[in-house]
Amino acid sequence: MKTTLEITADPLAKDLAFLAERLTAFNDGDVGASGRKALAVFVRDEDGVVVAGISGYTAWGWLYVQWLWVDSRLRGRHIAGDMLDAAEREALARGCQNAWIDTFNPTAAKVYERQGYQPFGTLPDFPAGRSRIFLQKRLA
């Protein structure tokens, strides 16, 4: 089979979907079905505008929080903690036993540690001058 190598900053959605489908099929055969399911938590203001939110998913008994954002006007009000609590409750209802999150913001890392997350690894200089911190929490 002849192949070519392509590098792109603008991949086609169908190619990314194909890649995800093939990797999912491989992983399902290797370690079993992940049961991956999206999970989001939003905080909205009186006009329905999102002012804070979490986006992630549950899979293989884990909650992964991919994004967590709080509008700067609302920081310091435990909104991140409330959203994490809600996401963790939903993850438990889905049968998850653990959660993980990562950040390169030292303040966010402290918030997550106050929520019971414990660091388990770091990538130095990711981005330059910071370390990406990986944290986990036992839910059940």
C-alpha cells in the first residue's frame, strides 16, 4: 500500500470523525467500551447568558473535566466548586468512581485541591514559564 503524509492546520471534519471512530473501535476491542458521554454544567445570568461552565465527559468510570471557566466578575464565589460538585454528582449517577482535571493556572490548581483533587503529575514549561498540573479525585 502506497501512503502519503499530510500535515494540516485545517483538517476536514469528516477526517476527524473517521479518526475518532477508528480509535474508538480499536479501544473498545482492546479494553472494552468506554461508555463515553458528554457532560456539561452551565451557570447563566438573568438573561440566560452563560457566565460559567464546565465541559467534559465520562468514560471508563472516570469524569474528565476538559474545560472549566468562570467569568472574572464571579470569581471567588465558589462557583467553580459548585459546578464541580454538580458534575461529580452526575458522574457518580453514571457509575463513575474517579475524576481528573488539568490546568496550568496555579490559582485554579488551588481551587481544585480545595475540592479534594490531588496532583498526580506535571508537565514543566507547558506553556513556557508554567507547569501543566494534572489532578485526580476519588468520587466513590
